[in-house]
Amino acid sequence: MKRLKRNERIAAFVKIICDEPNKIFSLNYFSELFGAAKSTVSEDIVIARRVMEQLNLGIIETIPGAAGGVRYRGITSAAENIKFLNMLVEKLTEPERIITGGFLYMADIIYDPSIAHRAGKVLASCFNRKDIHYVLTLETKGIPIALMTARAMGIPLVIARRDNRVTEGSAVNINYLSGSTGRIQTMSLSKRAIRKGAGVLIIDDFMKAGGTARGLINLVKEFEAKVEGIGVLITTTNPREKLVDNFIPLLYLEEVDEKNRNTVIYPNSRLTG
């Protein structure tokens, strides 16, 4: 392979580590890939780190020791969050989104890859200093955002089902009380899905009373694992007292006025300050 110039090496280096966040790459890997000395690669990393931090594009960390190397951690700035969350507010307050019963049509937003990707980056940035090994969600609408959060953190996604699937082998099943409907429902998760003692991040698209999140917390306990955080795209301001504590929403939904075709929704100020 033709010998690469410094700017070419740095471009390739940034692309590789950003494609696999939190994965540790050894200096040997880049030295062999680029046909360059480790000292040269180290200088490239210093330049890339400085530029990434100046532009708030993430953090490049050097891991010392024999098993060390370099890895990328994605972060989002307050300015980036403001721009993204205000865009979501603008979309969600469109009068035509209000449907019968005072609900908001959100499927096109949740399943938009670009929006899900950016929401996942923001949520991952909120929790990337935690000791987390899995992202957990309940099927189905929470899956896109949970998957993008897992990708941004470089960890697996685990999906709890509403019924047991024979293809997943033996499973843990629990009943939980839905905070929004007041009905007893069931969720199921394969016994192979989460290892004992692992850290788990719960992600969902919408929270009203927190019944689903509470059920997922109880499910994690069955695996003798630990919930390290809860993130949601949108939570309602009513009821104010939820069934779970210490969750981070991106947006607060205060009111959907079906009669006047008006929606009151606003960003979480903790993410934009």
C-alpha cells in the first residue's frame, strides 16, 4: 500500500474509531495498518484528539498498560443538544400530529434513522461515564432509539418481549403494572441475555407514569444485574410523581389540546444549559 500522508492517516484513524465507539484499538493495529512507527501514530492521535475536543465531536482516550490503546467516546455539546431538541419540538408541535384521543403521531420521528441516531448520541452522552454493558428496552417503539444508543456506546442491545419466543430458549417472565393503562402485563427476556453483575441502561421512547420502566428494573433484578440509568425520548409532566426516579428525558410533554390543535412540549433544560 502507498505510504499515507499525515492528514490521510488522521482521516482514516478518526473514521475507524468513530465507527466503533468504546472499542479499544491498540497502537500496533494502527502502526501495521498505516505502515508507520508507533511514535508517528501517537503524534497523529494527539492531533486528532485536539481537533475533536475543540469541535465538541467527542473524546479520544488513551488507555495505558499492556492491554491498552486508544478509544473514542461520543459526547454532545449543549449547543448541539439545543439545535436537535428544538428541531424535535418544532416537528412534534405540528397541529396535524394530534390524533383522536389527544395522542401525538410519532412513528415517523421514532423510525427516522437520522433522528434516532442523534437521539441515541444524546442519551449515550448522558450515561457514557457509567459502567454499562447492555442497553435494555421493551418492544417495539423503543427499539430504534435504544439501538442507536447502544451503537453510540459500543455495547449490545437487549430487547424484552411481551411474550416468550421459543427461538430464545428458556426465559425469565415477570408481570408488571402499566402505569398508563392500570393493567397487569407481562414481559419476557431470555436467560442468556444479561450476565450476572452487569450494568444495564434502560431506554424507552415514551414515559407517562413509569410502569414499563419499573417493570424493566424488576426484570434486571431477576438477572442479579444493576440498572445504571434510565433514559427516555419523551416524558409527560403529569403525573408528576413517577414509579421510577432518576431518569433522564430529552423532552417534557405538558399538554396535547385536541380541541385547539395545540401541543406544549419543551426540552430538558439539564441537557441544554
